[in-house]
Amino acid sequence: MIVALALVLVGCAPEDTDPQECVHDPVLTYENFGEGFMTQYCVACHSSQLPDLVLRNDAPLGIDLDTYAMVLQWKERIKARSQYGIDAPMPPGGGPREAEFVVLQEWLACDAQDDWDQVYGGGAP
Ligand code: HEC
């Protein structure tokens, strides 16, 4: 009798992706990633539609993330605050999985433009 042994790899950790490497094909965009992430994890508190601190769960007035222009405006702060495993992350209680934060950072690094003129034809929003 022949006994075949199968080796099964289970529980592989997510790849240690460098967010600076733009690995996604097609490339991540606001439309195919950013908007959905912001809507799911940020806009409940950071929306221009929410006029007071009670409705915003104390998210500061003016830090709104419900359009691409607004996200670009806060890009560096989003990069700093939305990482896995840091102190005082955004969203405050956590929520996104580590892999989702990695993709967010990749999107901010690879797609989200610094060049206002190119995106908006001039002038910060
Ligand atoms: C439950 C409400 C809530 C959610 C959801 C939330 N925030 Fe916040 N956010 C706050 C509060 C409250 C503050 C002010 C206190 C602080 O900075 O920790 C804040 C502050 C900020 C600031 C300004 C402070 C700084 O460090 O520059 C940024 C940027 C920010 N949030 C980004 C985000 C992003 C990006 C998401 C989604 C990934 C998010 N937030 C989700 C409540 C929220």
C-alpha cells in the first residue's frame, strides 16, 4: 500500500509588501480603491456633510475625506495616521486589516497626485 503525504501550507502571512512599490495592475485609483476605503472607514466622521462635532464623533471640522480633492489635501496626514499597529490610528478603533492598510499606503504613494494643476486644472480645492 502506498501512502501519499500531502504537504499543505496553511496560514501564510500576508506578503511583506513595500507600499512604495506599485504592484497593482491595474494601478489603484480613487475610483477603484480610494473612494471605497474612505467611505467604509473614514467618512462616517470625516464628511463635509456633517456640520458639527457631535455628528462627526469629534473629528475636527474641516478635515473631510469625502472627495478625492479632500483626500489629496490631507494625504500626508492620512499616510501618517492610517497604518497598521501604530498608536492613535485612524479610524480611532482600528478596523481595516493590515493588508488593507498596506493597499491604502500603496494607493497614496502610487496614485494620489501631488500635482494639483494636473488633477484640477489649477488651485487647491
Ligand atoms: C469614529 C470617528 C472617526 C473615524 C471613523 C475616523 N476618524 Fe480621523 N479623526 C477622528 C477624531 C476624533 C480626530 C481628532 C483626534 C485625533 O487626531 O486623534 C480625527 C483626526 C483625524 C485627522 C487629523 C489629525 C492628524 O493627525 O492630522 C486625520 C488626517 C484623520 N483623522 C484621518 C482619518 C482617516 C484617513 C480615517 C479613515 C481611515 C479616519 N480619520 C477615520 C475621528 C475619526
